[in-house]
Amino acid sequence: MLLCMLTASNVLGYEADFRLIPYLIGALYGGWPTLAFLSGLYIVLRIPMLDSVWEMVSFGLFLAIFIPLILLAVRQFQRDSAEHKRKKALLIMTGMMLYYLISMKGYITVNGEQWTSELFLTLFLSTIVTLMAIWLSIFKIESVQEKMLLYDEVKRISINYRNEVEKLQQFIDETSFGVIFVDGEGKITHFNEIAKSLLSLQPKYKEAKELLGTPFPLVFVNEEGDTCVNMLYQALNGERSSHLPLVNGEKMLLLTSFSLRMSLSEQNSGAALIAQDVTELRHLQDEVGRMERLSLVGQMAASITHEIRNPMAVIRGFVQLIQERSPENQEEYFRIVIEELDRANMIISDFLSLAQNRVLVMELSSLHEVIHELVPLLHADANLRGQQLEVSLCEQMPLIMMNDREIKQLFLNIARNGMEAMGNKGSLHISTRHAGSKVELRIADEGIGIPPEQMKHLFEPFFSTKTQGTGLGLPLCLSIAERHNGRIDVESQEGNGTVFIVTFFLPEDQAS
């Protein structure tokens, strides 16, 4: 506005310039603070240029009319669309130019000047140029503002997109699934650390980030790798989704592959492979199967117990009756028969207890006392087999809540299994250990060991490697251990023997 006033031309002594353009534009876009500043600047610069009373009156009326008009139009103008802003600015500027022309006519009349074609053309062109300048100025300003708004929106969307990508990246990196992404050319774009730990990769790849940009067929090894490669190829060829369980030794994975498609064109842009470790789920399923078999054993035991015990009771009664009528030199034979009948009855009871949650009578007892009671019996068995028995008990052993009969059954079953595994040689090592809240009973033999494929079936009912075995001994031992708040772990190497570790967990008040 200052530049326009300094470069104003003189028409018959009346200054003609374009100062109203920046004045109006600045006031409309800047609001009342800008209007007040520009009006003050306009007044300060314009008053020294006023040469006559007519100019002073005309200038005063201009301020009195248009400053309130602009002030009323400012708020609505800033909320209007670009088209309405141009129309409103042109309307106000048209009013200003009409006032300018009227004041110009009055100035000419007062000073006795004459209208000339040059004057008319100058005023006409000045009006046209002013109106065009207003229109073009608002058009340019609105275009710049629109581009700035668009830039801000694009920037906001870009930041939100970047944040969402970072969240997705963190989710993929922290999830318990192995995740692999490949692009349409088969090059790896993402490979998290879980996938590296679950899948078999070439040894040269030490970190997951080293795989980025590598063609996926080059990173896998073994049959497991062939499966992953085939599933990714299928996904790249357009298959929507596929699921495949993969067993590798003790580890079981569930592999899922699917194609990645663009949302608009449905064009295939890559593929993804997700590997989930379901080994624990598999163990849970095996445990459920074991419990179901135990339940079946319990139902069978409950149904046949009475049918077996009744005839055995009759046999025992008649044996006692015959014993009373027999000579004394046969007394020992009858005693053996009765003891074996009683032992058979106890075996039936153990069979029944295998899968029943019956209430046990437990007392605070010493595990060492139980071992000391049974060691002579085991020594006798070892001597008959040509084996040795080594016992090493810890010095401090706390009392634990136990049922003596069941713990003896557990101890004898595991010890005799170890002796049978060694044949006619070797040593059976029995030891105990107390550490914190745990009491351990370790029974180690020097037998042939247990093959890995048989280890997972050890505690299944009816599974036995013995020709005359029932497959109920170890399941019964596990059931006893669990009823005594314990567990049984097995360590074995083929050719190096087997160690059964029975762990009892003490209550917090007994832990030291």
C-alpha cells in the first residue's frame, strides 16, 4: 500500500493509485487488527497529501463509510468459499471505485475542470485494472492457501501413515509368531527375529536384518526350508491362504502363507509366511489324551474290581480252611499262597487308584525312612541279579506330607524297572537332595537307555517295552507323584543308562 501511494499518478491534481487493493485485501484476510493498522497507516500517509477542503471531506467520508462496511464483512468473508470471497471483494471494491469516481466528479466540478477523453479513459482503465487486480489477488491467495492446506493434509496423513507403519513394525517384531514378507519379485522385505529362531536358515545369516533384499529360496535349508519355499511360491502365484503343520523332532510349527494384494487393483504385490510354535499346544493335547486314557482305565477298574475281588475272597477263605486241616509241614506253602492272594488284591487296588482321585491319608514322614525300609529288599534283588546297589542320601532332609504305602510303591516300581533294564550287571544309584522348596529322589541305572521315540510314551497307560509288562507301573508312579504335589522327570541316553528324578515341592513354610 505504501509503494502504491508513493508511485501514485496525478490526474488533474487528484492522485490516482492502486492503494485500495492491498488495503482491502489485507483488511479482509487479516481481520480487524490488520484493518486498524492499515487504516492508521493510510490516514497518517494520506493526510499530508490532501491539498484542498474537498479532498479532506471526501477522505473523511470514505473512512466513515467503508471502514465499518469492511469491519462487518470481515468475519463472514473469512468463512466463505473462494468463489464467494471473490464476489464479496469485487462488490466492496466496486463500491469504493464508485465513491472514487463520484468524488472525482465533484472535484472536477468544484475546480471548474472539463471531462476529456483522456481523463475518461484513464479512470475507466484504472477501474477495470483495480477490479481485475482484486479478483486475481484473491484467486492467487486462495490457490496458495488451498495448496498449503493440501500440503498440511498430506503431511498429516504422511505422519499418521509413518506412525501406523512403526506400530505395525513393532507389533511384527514383538509378536510371538515368526513373520516373513516378500515382494512380488520374491525378495525378503521383512524377517523378524522369531522367524529366525523358529525356522532353519543358512548358517551365514547371523541376524534377521541380513536377510532383507535376499531372494527367499536362498535362505532356507533342509526339508523344512523346502516346505516354506513351496508355500511362499504358492502365495506368490495367487493362492489366498494355506495352512500346514510341520514337525521337526520335538518342535511342531503351524505354517500359514497368503498372498498380499493391492486394495484397489487386486494385483498380487507379494506374499507372507507366518510360523507359529504349537509345540506346547501339542504337549497339552498329548496330556489330554493321557488323562482320557487314565479315565478309561479308571472306568474299567471300577467295573471289574468287585468281579475279581469276590472270587479271590472265596479262594482265600477256602485256602485258610484247607490250611487248618493240613499237616504243619505244609504251613509255609499256604502262607505263600495267602500272601500272593493279598498281593494280587493290592495290585487290583493300585490299578483302581491309577485314575481315581481318592482321598489319601497323609502324614509328615521322612523320605529317608521309607528308603531305609526298602533298601534291604533291593539289596536282595540286586544280589540275585548280580548287580550292585549304591545309596547316597543327603544329610538334611525335611519331613514331607506323604502316604507311606504309595511312596514305597513308587520307589519300588522305579528301582525294579532300573534293575530289569541293566540285566545281570551294573549298579543302581539311589540319592536324595534337598534344595530350597524342592526334595529330589534320584534313581539312576546303567542300562541300555531309552530311545527318544519311546520317551514321550513312558507314562502312557498300557505302553510297555517288556514282554510281560502291563504298562501300568510308570503311569501309577506318575499318578502317585502328582497326588503328592510332585513330578517325575526322565533323563536318558541310549547306551548310558537312565535317571528318574522324582521331585516333591514343599509348602512355603517348609522351604528354606
